[in-house]
Amino acid sequence: MQINVNGTQHEVDVDEEMPLLWVLRDELNITGPKFGCGIAMCGACTVHINGQPARSCSMPVGQVSGLITTIEGLGTPDAMHEVQAAWVEHQVAQCGYCQPGQIMSAAALLQMNPNPDDEAIDHAMSANLCRCGTYPRIRAAIKAAAQNIREKSA
Amino acid sequence: MSTLGKITRRTFVIGSTAITGGVLFGVYKYKQPYPNPLEKNLAQGETALTPYVLINANGVTIIAPRAEMGQGVKTTLAALVAEELDIDVQNVRIEHGVPSNAYYNAAVLEEGVPFPPQDTSSTAQMARDFMHVPAKFFGVQVTGGSSSTVDAFEKMRMAGATAREALLLAASAKLNVAKNTLSTDNGEVISKDGQRIAYTELASLAASVELPDDVKLKPKSEWKQLGRPIPRVDMVEKCTGTATFGIDVLQKDMLYATIKVNPHLGAKCHAFDTNNAANMKGVKAILPLADVGAAVVATNTWYAFKAAEKIDFDWAKTQYAQSTDELFESAIAAFNEEHQDSQNRDDGDVDAVIGAAGDATIHREYRAPLLAHATMEPMNATAIMKDGQLDVWVGTQMPTYALSEAARVSGIEAQNIRIHTTYLGGGFGRRLEMDFIVYAVMVAKQLEGTPVKVTWSREEDMTHDSYRPFAVARFEGVTQGKNITALDVKVSSPSVMESQMGRLGVSLPGPDSTIVQALWDQAYTIENYRVTGYRVPMGIPVSSWRSVGASQNGFFNESMIDELAIEANADPIEMRLSLITHQPTRNVLEAVANMANWGSDVAENHGLGVALVTSFGVPVAEIVEVVNTPRGIKILNVYVAADVGLAIDSRNIEAQLISAVNFGLAGAMMGEITLLDGKVQQTNFHNYDAIRMHQAPVIHTKILENGERIRGIGEPGTPPAAPALANAIFAATGLRMREMPFNKHIQFV
């Protein structure tokens, strides 16, 4: 079957039931999305499908239709997305393992809501677990990124 | 603070040479420096100036030989070297390096001495220095015990200074000018007439100079990088998905595996039947894991997971407690002389005062459950065995043990094994264990020539941890007026050290100080004061969980002090201050009171609770503010004041405090591992959750530097969080939490 990841078309020969996460990680060597729980409870595997956040560990690849974006497609070290830049500015990451998922959830939130209040951030981000407890800096970085995006598009 | 004394190029890696005696293992063994591991593998034109600095034509590499598990140690350790070497830490390569006894951690055992951390007398200090001897002897390269910065502060700066001195001497010889006419600036030596020579050009010459014995460190006033926020060197890669964790390691033609091990922890696997699994899609092999379980090797981790579910196992049972009730019964049963492990404090005459008080004595009992580490990255390791060589890629907190375990399991000699230490997707003590390394090597050994990545499912990770021990504490307290006149503390739990060292094949020679950690060694002076630890016989494996014994004992002790204050109608902060003379500890308590406006009016349904715990030598005071809503308790604010002695990077320290508070709150609110039929019942984040964004409070931090010496901050923020929350809940609701997790008794929103 064919899937499109970060603008590149890939042919993959796997069981249709295989979760998208494992196609990305073990078939395509795209390791930014992380395995954390396998049951959509931690959000470390979050990617975008047509711009919407999705828990790739629980999404059978056969049911995926649309463009897949992973953390690698959101921005690169030399050309970071506003959310990633805000994350660096606020020094959010500690162990860093959950952060690709956190960043993908935050980027999707800002796409839908350019000026989220605390409640909107709680709502959008509570599916993403961080055992290092970086939540205060995540919240600050989301607000900073939102402001930067608004200023750029103004 | 201890000094390194006379430093020579040959000996500086061994830490303090000021120690005389070395009675434990002999001076000679102790004084022999470990060889520099970098000298074995030098390429043409490379120079290893110390075990921490490698220079070649391409640039400067600093070895930061501690596990980067989120605490920022890669940046901090490299900055210590870079400061003295005089090069911007952002301009160097930083590597973890190979496992080596040269990178042993001298500080990790320091607080195992029978002196409380407030005691900085020469006797106490000498005892701590003596603990460097066994640390050196075992050569343990370990990341834990909030000790990395403590251990590295002098020796890694000295490594940078030594390397800089060698480069200056080399430039002096090259230019034929006196050394004292030369200076350095960000990676270059500068001569009086303005000529600049890059360190990279001087490296090979520097290797041959004879170093003086009196390399000096910069005074703090001349620091350019330390003492202010340093951008973390791992930040960009961790925010762009380009950081390599163990689970991200890629090797050519690699296969993917998972394991299933007996859920009765420590018991054997009698047999397993692969009939329903062997022919499943993607499966390449199903292999035994010694006598404890099996591994499925496949073309994709998910195929391995699916097939592992289809293997029928015949598991043996364990002989120890089979249920949570039995665990706590075993803790209660250990409150007797036979199981007494330590009595590090016995001041005054506790029995007489309690006897005289009779019915006025306040009796309380508290409980803490088993807890899983639940790192975000499940356990994993990648290994390949080929042509008598073994390579292992793994995120580990103990690379030297990883090396010896890999050698033991594979039968390959250590010199033919390479351990590649990756980033750790969380550690919290879990990655001090060897199980995930051992199983990967077992698989690689049976599939010679093929690289295999072995990833545990979350379910396997959660049910096969070594857990934070369960514990029961019993207190008897007597108050008079607003004073505590007697306090008798008894705590019963299995021994982390016995369990952990036992798995490494070492027996614990004496009492386990972690059973009474944060009980006997607090800053309180009480006239009649006794602390007794009781050791529950070994059963389910237990291990270090961020802040170790302090994680449960801080809750017990600070809840009891709060109860006594309330019984005595005293202000909880004033009562604590009346018991403390140690000035830095008083300061953190006073600071946190100011931050939270303690003593001013509290809004209706709101409650403030305070706690003060010293662990790993760091006094930390926290005040939690909660509001009791119709739907449950909401944690609004946490105020934290901590004294680290000397702050190298306040922004990173703040991050560690925030992290530690959330870790402690999560455990207190909802963390619980239970046993049924000898197996752990929690399997994934749906039934073992942690704090999430909507529950995370605003955390206000203040860092003080009044302590006698530099301290590590990865753990000390955790212990006060639970009791401060319990005390705040009492203030808001009148309900006293005497058992963790609190959500057994009260709802959180």
C-alpha cells in the first residue's frame, strides 16, 4: 500500500492492521514519533494526518487516508517550526522522549486556535503525558509560539 | 569542601589524593589511577589530554560520562570542562564516552555515612571522603543519587584546566615565548603580539609536554559560562525528533524483537509452547531467555508484540507475598528486634517521656505503596554479536556494570565489547537495572551476525519493574505547649540496597541507610528523638525510585510533624523553625513562607500545606496551595525553595525542581502498584497514570546558595511534594491523608 509521509510517497508491504507508528518507525526508519504505550494513552506517538493530531500507535495503517506529517516534517534543526523554536527558547525538553508528541499536539492546536487560553491548552494537551513534568514550560512555550505566529501573520 | 590537593596529570582522575589510610581496601589499590580509556582508540593526529578532553584536527570533544536522562547533565558537565579549557561549550562536540572505571563516581556513596548532611564537622567530612575509596575501588560509573555535579565539580573543571595548561605549554614551545605572555580565548591561544593559534593545531604538541603539579582553577568571579543559564546542548535535537534514544538506534539489516518474562518476578519459566505464534506474519525466531521467558524476533516490533501474546507459557510461582495485603502484613510483621536494621538516632530518653505522657501520646501510622518508574521510553536495547565482538546500544545509568553483564552473558571478553550509551527517555532509577541489557545480549547471542533491537511492550515494562518499596511508618509523639518533646519513629520496608546489589551479585554488608533516609538525618533537634529502621525480608524486587527512601519517608515525617503542630495548636512553620538551628535549612523555610504569603488570610475552601525535607544534602521547603471544589481537589500553586550550595545553572535547576515536584505529586495523587496472585496488576498508563497538563500546578521556585558545598538537584525536590499536598488537603478539608496514593480517599480534578 502507499502512504505519504512528510511529502514523500512510500510503498509499504505490511499487515493492514499494523499501527501507523510501527510502519513509520520500523519500516521507514522515521523515528521521531515515539512508542510509549501502544493504547493512545500517552501521546508520544502523535503525528498529523491532514493536519489533525492522531495517535499513530493505535491507528491501523490500512485506515490512514491523507497526508502524514511527523515531527521531522514539521521543521528541521536548521529550519524549525515556530512551536519548535518556542520549545528551544523556553528550554522545555528534559529527557525529551515525549516532546515530539507534545510539539505535534501543540502545533495542531495552534493551527485550529491561534490564541488558546489555559483551558484550551489543558484540553488539547492532556492526552500527552510527560513523566519529567515539563508542563509549565510547555504551557509557556505554546503561548509564546502563538504570539509569534500571530505577529508574523499580522 | 574537599580539595583535590596536588594534581598531576597521572593522578588527577582519581579524585582526592588527600585521603590517607585507605584502610578499607589498601592505599596502593586506591592510589593507582585508572588508565585513560581514550588512549586505547586514538586515531592519527588525535590527542587525549585527559579522560575528558579529546582534541583532533576537527575540533574539541568533551567526554561527559554520565547518563543524560533529562537532568541536563550533558550540558552541565561539559560546561565545567569548557569553562576552564576556555572554549564555548556550544562549540565543542560532547560524547558520553565508553564505559570506564576512570569515570567512576566518587560522590555517589558520600551520603551513606552515619552523619546527617547538616553535619560538616571535620569528622563527618573525613568519613565522606573515605567513601570515595570504595567508590574508586569498585570503579562504578553510575548516574544517580543526585551526585553527578557534586562528583564532577572539581575533577571536570580540573580536567579542563589541565588541558588548557598543556595547550599553553605547547604554544609556548612552538612560539618560543614564555608561557606567562600567552592567554586563551574560546578555543585559541593568543600571544602578546596578537597571534592566534587554534587548540586543534596545538593538540599533538600538547600531548608531549610535561605538566606542572599546580594547575589552578579560576575563581568564581572569572567564570564566563558557569553561574548563568547555559542553553542545553541537547535541546534542538530533542525538539526536532533528531535525538537518538536507545529505542531509535538503527543498524543495517536489523531485526526487531520483544520479550515475555515471568510476571511472577524472579520465578522461572517451566516451559513455553510456540505453536500459535511461530508461523505468524513477520516472525523470524522465538528464542528462550535463559530460564525466565522467551523472545520473539520479527521483521517489525509490532509483529513481535503480536506473536508474543500467542505464546503459551507455564510460569513458576514465587514464594513471597502474593497480594498487596500480604505485602503490608509483612511490613507490619517486621516491626521487631529480629528485623531491626538501624537505629541511627537515639537522643534523650524517648521511652521515659512517652511513658510519662501516657494517653497524651499521639500515635500515627502511615503507608506508602509500591511504585513503578514508568519512564516514557519503555525498556530496550540493541545488540549485535559478530566475529567474537559484541556491540550494545542502550540508555543505561551504569555503563561499567552493563559492560560486565554483557561479558558474563555473551561469554565475550570485555575488551571486545562496546557499550554505546544513548540518550535515556527517562531514568528515575529504572535504568540502573541490567535486565533489559541482559535480555538483548541473550537474543544477540542466539542470532550471531544479526543486529537485533529488543523493545519491551509497555505492559512488560510496567509489570517487570523493580519497584519503589512499600513501607509502613509508626510514630509516637509528645508535645508540651507548642513544642515537640519526644518523637519515636519506626519505619519498616524492604531494602532497596539489598535488592539492587543482590541483582548485581553483591551482598549488602551492613544496614541500609535508605530505609531511614529523610527520617533520622533531618535538621530537627528534638530532645528525645529516636529513629529505628526495620527491614522486611526480600520479596518482590525493589529499587531506587527518584529520591529513594526519602520519597516515602519525607511523606511520613512531614505529615507527622504537621499533625503534631496542629495538635499543639502551633503554626506548622513556626514549630519547624523552633526545632532547627541549621541556618541554610531555616532559610529555605523562611523563603518559602514569604513566597506563599504564609500567615495571610486564606480564601474559602483553599488550603496551604508546608513540608521540609533534606535529601542528598539539599534542604527543600515546599508549600502547596489547593482548592476544594465540588468535583474534588485542585492543586493551584506550589512554592519551592531549595539550597544547592552553589548554582551552576539556575534555569536548569528550576527545571529539575519543577520536574521533581510534579513527579512527587503524581505519586502522591495516584501512584500505586498492587499485587494479586503474585503478579503486578497495573499494565499501562490507563491504570498507572501520572500528572497531566490539566492537573499540573503553577510552580514557583527560589534557589538559595547558603549551603556549605555544591549539591545535586535531580531528586531533592520530590520528597516534600507529597506531604505538602497532604497537609494542604487537611487545611482545606479537614481530611488527613495517611496513605498514598491520596485518590483512594479523595478526588482530584
